[in-house]
Amino acid sequence: MDRLKALLFLTSVIILLCLPAFSQTDAPTRLVGDAKPAIESPAGPPSVEAKDTKNDDGSAIDVSWQLSPDDQRLVTKYQVLRSKSSTGPFEVAGETTKGQHTYTDNGVKVGESYFYKIAAVYEIKSTDSTSVTGKGESQVIGPIKPIAQWFNMRRLNVLIWLLVTCAAILFYIMQAKSGKELYVRKIAGIDAVDDAIGRATEMGRKVFFVPGIQDMDDVATIAAITILGRVARICATNETMLDVPVSRSLVMVTARESVREAYGKVGRPDAFKEDQVHYVTDDQFGYAAAIDGMVMRDKPAAMFYMGGFFAEALILAETGNNAGAIQIAGTNQPAQIPFFVAACDYTLIGEELFAASAYLEREPRLLGSLKGQDFAKGLFLLAIFLLLILAMFGYNWVSIMDVS
Amino acid sequence: MKREIPLIITFVAGVAFVLQYFIPHYPFNRFENIFSDWFSIVGAFAIWLGALSLMKLCLLNISKKSSDWPISLLIIVSFLAIVIAGAIDGFHGLNNVPATSFRDPGTNFDWLYQKVYTPLSSTMFAILAFFVASASYRAFRARNTAATLLLFSAFFVMIGRVPVGDYLSGWLPERMQLSHWANWLMAFPNTAGQRAVMIGIALGTVSTSLRIILGIERSHLEG
Amino acid sequence: MKKYYYWIILAALIIVLILLPKPLIVSPTVSTIITVLLGLALAGVLVLTLRGHMIGRRTVFLFIGVSLTLPFFMNYRMPIKVSPEVQTLYDAIAKLPPGSKVLAAFDYDPPSAPELQPQAEAFMAFAFKHNLKVIIMGLWPQGPQQADMAVTKVLQEPEIRAKNLRYGVDYVNLGFQSGNEFVIQRMGTSFSGMFPRDIYNTDYDKIPLLNGVENFSNIDFVFNLSSGQPGTVEWVQIAVDRYGVKLGAGNTAVQAPSVYPYLSSRRLTGLAGGMTGAAEFEQATKEIGKANTYILSQSFSHMVVIAFIIIGNAALFVGYRKSKQKGA
């Protein structure tokens, strides 16, 4: 009896120890060393389509496919296989994760024909960094030839708006040249330029002109240089010291020429000194720190901030305010406009910066372009209003404003 | 010709850039890349102009013993320190196998960057916090209707964007809570204003660019 | 107050901060007492203003300095509600299946790190824990270095360390490339054309993670951390508009308002703005980090600024009253 009990006990223990061997799952597990069991291959995508990508330079083909029936169960990724012949050899053009059914192949050359097939891949990675894959491939489709288009139709709406804006600008320029008086509303910030420089002249202190931290490829910097020319002319006439610290070397070169010409125009080329326009540093906060130091030491009576500014805007404006200077600012960065409004005496908001040159010069062609710009803005407002009304009645034509 | 040549170059480059935006076909698709490469190369060489101008000005200040000559001396010392540190690390790194860069961690250049430049930059940025407070103290005053509206907007956004707003108004229905008001102000009035300013700036940019391309605007060339 | 008094106060503060044992966290009771004292000090300033004694900007600076510093020693935790923009961002990232390739564009520098570094760390931790493959690059020179710091920190976490993540297989840092928005445009055609090597000089073709990653069509999501230009606006205008990329962003508080138009037009899939956005993002991803500590400082400083706005308006009304009395 005792022996039987002992035998039963031993048998139970052995069975219990062997139980885990019977509880294997089908989930992918890490393989050790060379153990590579036979792997199930997912079914290939049932259909594939490939066509030339529209509105491009002929370097792309759009490939789309129906998901493999095993997409959820087995597929780990899809491979887009490309070849120049229907029989191969095929190379991997790209991969997507499961669930995705489109791919844009940007590795093709214009005018050459290509064949495609899609492989649904089931991959198991082993601990020694090798992997075992099962693949199910679709049929081969092709040939498809990528073609370069001569016009990007997705940008047709931009072209139309651009032509309308340009036509308006040119029309009003012609009107202005023909002698018609064009009304431009008062811009307080620009009117204050002369007064600000006059104040500096009376106090015998400097005028600082800060043209922003952007380079010459930014239109705001060019607009700033235009205003600098005007400021330099007034300073030259009044014999007021003008200091222009700049953040970019190309801006230094351009600003120097502009100031030199301005001094020459009013008959004071001898008063111009090259070091009036000087480079400080490209670094944003280094530039702000340098200007702050100059302002606190020199205590200018007037400061102009014109151009592209970022986080340093408020640092500069507050320091100028502490120094007691009258400050006029204008920037094309919407995020910085509130800071300038809070800290400066006058702020040119948005396109007023670009209107400044026309406003100051009062030249007919420049005023005409201002009117044209306003006309285009009026058209935009009308379009927004009409589309809003249409959208309220369920007609969603917002896509005509879409750009890509 | 001194004025005409820049105008011709501006016109050709401007038109080319406009065309490449609409025409994807070769060779127009190459314009943007080519011009941006040229701009980068010209800009890189132009840095020397700026650096030499800065050094010249500083040396002049030092020689004349003008009022801020110690600052000019500091600029020259800092400039040389970082250039020499980078050069030494660069040459040393070239001798390593594989070659390392002067910017790699552990180099003198990296030490100067991490321990000197980064704290200085961060300090300047941190000054904004104080300046925002003093600007707010001065600017947000109920002088007129518009200023009062600005004042209340600032109040709601400032208090609604921090947890204190929810802490104080958590007992109210969700639509009455301060964070809801702050989000509404950011999502609607602010967005509307930002869009309006952006449209205006875009149109101003188009107009100014057209004037520059056509040579109507020449003040940046001739003062 | 005489000028040198301010220097004495500042020197005393610095000495006290250096000598105090660290970390020094006071109890909630002491935190409440400090808050009440600060409130009373502000009330005192208000009373002085109403009596006609105008305060200078240095007083404002002093209060701001104190309100930013003291919360670091306090033991307050305020509940943070996740805003809809941050929830949208989190949902978009959480929906990505394991193995998805995410391009993380680090377009900021050290001064913006207090706001953006917590977002970077929360994102990297979430990505690593959910087996997302991260490709790091930057349009700002210091961006990839900031990314490196975030990755190094996040890899120390026990849960992530246990995963034995490998550089080049689970994440890669392609470094910085100059050219601003032109880089984004050219990445639409070829990543390897813009980044022929990674930050450690390994060829693009030799990096396992980048096999089959030609351009944006092989990327499942782009997460951009930006504090200026080039930044989120350029990513939207080029990557989203031209190449149909799905983009989420973290921005500084200054830049966030100008990015809202893209959020409402659904070109941007979620936005974490400023320190508040960083704290909310940490809450949403459950990767509680520095932002949840810093947000208390921000809360205090906001309240102090609001108090000074009230004081400023009080000064304005006192001025009106005086001028009326003079006129009468």
C-alpha cells in the first residue's frame, strides 16, 4: 500500500512538472539559436494599382493595394517591390506598417517604365538578430511610366489669386501714374518717425535703428532697409547720430550701402561713417544683450525696431523704455506684435510695415501698389464672407482655398 | 550699370522663383534647390565680412580707449577663445580613429557651449519673465474700452492657462470654468486676429515682393 | 528704496540658496504660510499705491523673482486638466501601432528648453515604452543635442532600460541640417539626400532602422518641438500641405498663439503650448516630469502679474482722482 501511494505520488509530481510542456501558445515567441520552425505566410494583397503621381516632376508613382485578408492576424508589414521588368529582379522600394494601403514611391526616374508588386510580410525576430519571414505576394502590375507635368493643378487657385492681386496692383499703379490722387489713411507710427528723430536732435542723443534678426531673404528685412534709408536721410539732414547694429553680415552690407546713399543724397557724404552700421552677432540673445548694453550706456532718444523679431523683441523694447527712448516698432511676426504694442510708443501692425516705404516716399507707383494690395484684401474678405454664407447652408467649397 | 545690374538679377531671380512654384517640370524643379544652395554659400562667406567688421570696431574702441573699451576687449577675448578651442579640438579630433568632431561631448568647445554659452542664452531668455511683468504692469490699464477688453482677456487667459484657474473655478459647470474661457479666447478671438494679421502680412509681402521684382521699389539699393 | 539695498537683498538670497540643505521641500503648512505672506505683501503694495506711493519696476522684478523661486521649495500639487489640443496630440500618438516610425523634429535651443525639454522627455519615454521607432533630426543646430539629452535621461528609467533598446534599431539621431524649410522640402523626396550620415557619422544605408525609409511616405507621424523659425509653421506649410504628413507639435507659449489657425483648420494634429502644455502632455502620457513641478512656479508668477495689473489700474485711478481734484 505504501509503495503504491509513493508510486502514485511520484507519478503526480512528474505529470505536474510536465504540464507546462502541454500549454504552448501559438503567439510568436523568441527563438533561441538555430531553432527555426516552419512559418505561415500571409495571403498576398488581392489587388494592386499603380499610377503616375499627378502634379509632380515625374519622380513619383502612387501605389495602392487592397489589404491582405490576413492583415489583422499575421501581417507585420507590407513591402513595395519595384522592378524595371515584369520578371524581376524586384527590389524593395519601401515598406509600410500593417493596415496601410498606400505608398508613394519617390525613387523612380522620369520616362522609365516600372513594374510593381506588394508583399505582405509576417516577420519573427530571433534573439540573435536574425529574422524569419513569411511572405505573400500580389500579382505584378505594370508597366507604369512617371510623367513630369508642366503645371501643378493643385496650385491653380493660388495662380488665380496671384494674378488678380498683381492685376489690381498694376492697375492702381497705372492710375497713380496718370495723376489720380490716391487716399491712404493716416498711419500714426510712420508719421511719428520725423518727430522721433527731431526729439533725438534736440536732446543731442543717438538714434538707434534695429533691422531685426532675419537675413536679406526675408521681405520684412528689405522693408526695414527701405525705412532705414528714409531715417538715415533725416538724420543726415539734422546731423543726428545714427547707430545701426545688425545681426547678419549680408544685412550689414546692404544697410551700409543704403545709409551711405542716403547721406550722399542730402549732400552729407562726409558725415557718413562705416562703423555706424556694424555687425554684432548672428546669435539671437547675444544680439539682444549687445543692443541692451549699447542702449543702457548711450541712452538713445529714439529707437526704431523694424523687421523680423522673435523672443528678443520684448527684451529690446523694455530696455529702450527704461532708457527713456521714444520707440517705433514694426514686424511681420504676429507673435511679437503684442509685445511691441505693450512696450513701444507706436507699432506698425502687420502690413503697415510694408506700407511704410510707400507712405513715406508718397511716390505714385508705390501708393498705387498699396491700393492694389488693399483691393486684393477686399476680394479676400468678400470670398471669406460668401464661403461662410455657403457653408452655413451646407455647401462646403472651402477646398477652393486649399493649397498644396 | 551699377543700379541696373542688381535690378536685372532681382527680376530674373524673382520670376524664376515664381515660375518654379507652379511648374514642377525640369528644369524649374531644380531652381529652388540651386538658389537656396547659392544663398547658403554666399551667406557663409559673408559671415567673414561681419566678423572682420566686429573685430575692427572693437580694436578701434580699445585703441581709442573709448568709454566701453573693456567690453570690446571682452568681445575679442571671447571670440578668440571659442575659435581657438574649436580649432584645437578639431585638429585633435582629426587624428582620432575614427575622426571625431570639435562638437563632440568632452571637448573644450563642448564645455564652453554647455557651461558658458547655454547658461548665458538661457539667462537672457529668462529675463523675459521679468520684462513681461513690468510691461504688463505698465500696459494693461483700463484707459478706454479697447484697453479694458484687453485687460479682461489677459486676466482670463493668464489665470485660465494655469492649474490655479481650475482650482478656483472647479466647482462651476465646465462651460463656466476659467480654463474653458481661456481656451475659448485662444481658439476663437485670438485665432481670428492671428489669421487677419497673417492675411495682411501675406498680402503685404506679395505687394512688396512684386515691387522689388519689377524694380518699382529701389530704396533698399539706393537709400 | 536705495539702489544698493536691492543688491544686498539679491546677495542674501543667493547666499541663503547656496547654504540651504538640498533638496529642501517645506511642509504644506509652511507652503501655505509662505503663500499667504506673499499675498499680504502684494496687498501691502496695493495699499501703498492707493495712498499715492508709486512703485518702481524693481519692486515688480523682486516679486516676480520671489514668486518664481519659492514654489520650488513648496509641497503643492495642483490637479492639471488636459486641454482638448493636448488630448488630440496624445490620442494621435497613442493610436500608432507598435513599430510605427515617428520623425521627431527638434527645432529649439537651450533657452527654450524649460518649456520644450519636458515635452521631449515625455514623448521619448512614451514612444520607447510603446515600441515606436523614433528618427530624430533638427533644423536648429542645438536641436539634436537637446534630443540626445532627452534620450539619455529617458533611457535611465528602469522600465525602458529593461527593454534594452538599441541605437540604430529602435531610435536614431540624424543630427542637424542647415537650409531651414528647404530641408523639409527635400526630405519629401529623400531623407538620405539631406542626411547622408547620422550624428555619429554612420552612413544612412547602414542604419537598420532606416531601411526602407525613403521619405515622408514611410513615416507614420511627425512630432515637432519648435520655438521659432524654422519650426511648426514651416512643417505645416511644406510637410503637411505638400506631402500629407500627420503632424503634432509642441511650441513655446509665445509661439503657440500664432499656430492656433493651423490647429483649427486641422492641418496640425494637436498642440502642446508652453509650460502648461508640457505639464498637460506629461499628464496625458503619464510621464510626470519637470513640467509638473515648474507649472507651480508659473501659477504663482501669473497670480503676481495679475496682482500687479490690478495695482497698475489702482495707480491709474489714483492718478485720475488726483487730476480731478486739481481740476476742481
